Amino acid sequence: MRIGTYNVQAFRGYPAEAARRVLGRGDTAAAAQHFVRVFAVLGCDVLALEEGVSVGQIARVAEALGVAAATFPSPLHWPGHILTRYPILETESYAPAPSRAAELAPFSRMGGAARLGLPDGSELWVAAVHLHPRYDDIRVLEKAIIEAHVWKYLRQTEQVVVLGDFNCPPGTPMHSALEELGFVNAMEAAGGGVQPTHDTTGRLNYPVDHIYVSPALIPALVDAKAIRYPGFYHHGALAPGRWLHSDHIPLVAELRL
């Protein structure tokens, strides 16, 4: 099983000004076709997306890939999705309702989970999150919400994955909470160490995207990597007019299940 997470910057490309002549503003047929090809390269059985697109746009992508899609709304402008080859049995969202105060609420970007049915008859809960980008106190509240949900998932199945754009490096509360539950960071356990994932031209050494697996999945974890293929990453400044798929680098983890 190949599991990934990717902040896709609303299918606008990076920098958006350079990509716009091809992708438009992310809601075009050209953008859908482009990201169908991008996700096919990643080859994930389960792929979480942050800073996503409209329900209609992700449905077009899912249909072209032949996978199921779950969408998690954002009270602001950053929905999330899970694309998966497995049946989606249940979903839930952590995001608050849209309001003037949503910017300062937990999961103002996005948070949600999907319960998936696996071919062997077992189940897998996948929680996809996009934590607050600036305020530590809000991420502490988000951590508490995730803890409560993960405890619930673990009572249903031992197979749980928490992944997404944490907007914070290891050693901060969300990471510590998952580690206290026995989860491991896939990159630390099987990928040679946590890698910077933002931004894709190597200017910022900031590891914000992560994949955590529950204790029962640790023996199945065989590999994890940051994807630095052409189009996903370019070291150094881009030439005028050149652009990448996003300003984040995707992470993938391989599980032998």
C-alpha cells in the first residue's frame, strides 16, 4: 500500500503567475488533466490533498484516475480531499462552520478522516489535516481534537494513519501527542529522517508535511520518501516562466499489508 500527502495549492501551480497560462486559476479542465497526470506519477493507493479544489473539480480528477474521493470542507478557502483506490465506508470533518471568527478556530484550513475498507477485509482510518499556519495556541487546540478522534479510531481498528500539512516541525505538540499514542513519523522511521517539504525551490528548510502510522502499522512500514522528481522540485531559483506543480513537496510511504 502506498500512502501520500500533498499540499497542491489549489491546482494553481507555483508560482501561480507563471502557471496561469496553462492551468488558469485551478478550476479549469486543463488543471484537472494536469493533476491527473501528476497524481498518476505518485501512484498512491491513498492520497491526502491539502489546499484542494471544488467538489466538482476533484470529482473530475477522481473519475479520470478511477478512484474514490472524499472532500473535507474548509470554512475559509482551503478544502481537503482523500483520493483512494479502496471503498470509502465513512467520513467525518473536523472543520468549524464558516463564520467571521473561523480564521482563529481549530481546523480553519481543513481536517477530516475517512474509514476505508481494505481488500483483506480489515479497515483503515486515514485522518488528513491542515493545521493553522501561524498560531501555536490554535495548533494546541487542533492537537486535542485529533487526539480525541484518534482514540475513537483506535477502538474501531488498530490501523490508523494521520497525515497532512502540520505547519510545524517535530517536537511540537501535535507530533508529541501522536508519539505518546505510539505512532511513528514515517520519514523518521523509514525515510532517512524528516525532510523539508516547503518550498520546492529549496529556499526554506521547513519540514511541515508528515505521515504518521499507528503502532500496528509500524512493522508494515518499509519505505518513505519526499518526491523530488522534475516538476515536483527544482533546486534554486526557477527561470522566468518556469513553474512547478505546487509550493510543497509530496511525501509517500510504502506499507506491506
